[in-house]
Amino acid sequence: MASGGELSTSPVRSIVASRNLENLIVEEVSPPSESRIMDLKKGGSMGAERMRLLRMRLWELRRLGPLKIVAITSSLPKDGKSTIAVNLSTVLSDGKQHRVLLVESDLHCPGVGNILRIPKNPGLAECLEKGVDPFVCIRRIEPLGFYLLQAGMAEGHPTDLIQSDALPDLLSSMAQYFDWVVLDTPPVFPVADTMSLCQASDAVLLVVRSGVTPKDSVNEAIEMIGSNRIAGLILNGAEEINKSYYKYSSYYGTKK
Ligand SMILES: Nc1ncnc2c1ncn2[C@@H]1O[C@H](COP(=O)(O)OP(=O)(O)OP(=O)(O)O)[C@@H](O)[C@H]1O
Ligand SMILES: [Mg+2]
């Protein structure tokens, strides 16, 4: 695990000047099995197959129009947004073939650091509040292969930061350096920030926890975000559907 939550000085200047992703701090992680982070060595698992299908759909959608910044949200807390954001970033990076930046943009309750067991470090909050260069804070996450901008620690109110003009500016500048920018957002209810994050993104993926998220709250979230902004719904934890899909996929020889 890389050390330090401090913004150090001299090596940082060269990172910022070069914009060379190879020079960024590397964070080695080994998420515990209960975290539900895909094991890349188990390539044929149900979850991994589902994530690959989602990746394929996103690449297909990109052919139809500009699509780089993707927000992952859900109507209510604990639907699995952060877990899916980590897995999607991993699969999109495809063993570092593509540069994927995951932005921990839930400043109220950041979840990615907890899932990956990374301590809090300066990140999005410092970039928006103090004008810190994001390249000072971004870390490469190994062995998952994506880059992470953590939430950081806001001194002011998180909602004011997320609703500031600095947010879309920062995201569009990051989109110049990365192939995909994935936003792990707060839930639509009860947090106002999510609307700003959805508006600053090219598309939204709405996570629905199978058998848990009430249908009405899903419909309300779709109405709030606007159905034209939603690229798709992700049904999280649909074990029965996954089981039948798995039988089908193993018949065709994708089971490992
Ligand atoms: N498909 C699943 N089956 C079982 N547990 C799951 C599943 N997906 C996520 N979880 C678990 O549910 C909890 C919440 O997941 P996660 O933190 O990803 O949700 P979240 O929507 O980001 O929450 P928050 O709204 O607090 O940000 C975690 O303990 C996670 O491991
Ligand atoms: Mg979360």
C-alpha cells in the first residue's frame, strides 16, 4: 500500500508537468473476497461476464455519440454503486489497455477507498476547493489497472463543491487524458449533488438492487435524472437471472 496522505512537492511537479500516467503513485490493493470485487483470475465468473457485457454495450453506445464520462448512481443508498463502479472501471481498463479514471465523487460518504482498503488521501475535494492539480492526487490501482481520484476531505460543504463550476471543468479536462471517466456518485435521494454529477456526465447508469430497491423510487430517480440521460439500468444481485444466464453461457463454452 502506498504511503502518505500529504501533498508532497518536488516529484509532484514533474508528474503535473509531464502528465505521464506512468509516473503516478501506485497503490497495491487486495480487496477481501466479501467486498465483491471481481477476481480477474476467475475470468468466467457470473459477475465478470456481466461486467464484460456492460463494457461491450458502453463501447457500442460510444459509436452513436460522445461518451466518456459515465456516472454510476442509484435511487437510494446501499444499492451497490461503489462496488459496481470499481468492477466496471476494472473491466473497462481491460488489463491497462485503456486509461480509466474512477472518481470517488460521493464527498459525503465515499465508498471506493473503503472497498479497496485505501486510507483517505487528498482528492476531488482539494481539487475543487483549493485548485490542487488532480494529477497530484490520482493513483494507479494495481492489479486492477484503473486510476483513482479519491474524494479527499472537504473543508466546506460537499454539495457547494460539487455544484460549483469547477466540477464540469475538472471532468472535461480529465476526459482529455483518459479513455473513460467513471463517477461513483451518491444516491439520487436524498442528496442534491447527484443531479450536478449526472449533468456533468455524458451518460448515467442507474443501479437497482434486485428485490430491494422500491420500484417507485426507481421511477422517481429516472424522472429526476431524465430518461434521455440514462444509458441503462444495472440490476445488482439478480442471482436467479444470473444462474440461468450462467447455464447458458457455460453451454457455449465461456465457463472457466
Ligand atoms: N450483488 C450484491 N450482493 C450482495 N452484497 C452486495 C452486492 N452488491 C453490493 N453488495 C454489498 O452491499 C453493500 C453496499 O454496497 P456499496 O457500498 O457498493 O453500495 P453503494 O450504493 O455505493 O452505497 P452508498 O449509497 O452508501 O454509497 C456493501 O457491503 C457491498 O459489499
Ligand atoms: Mg457508494
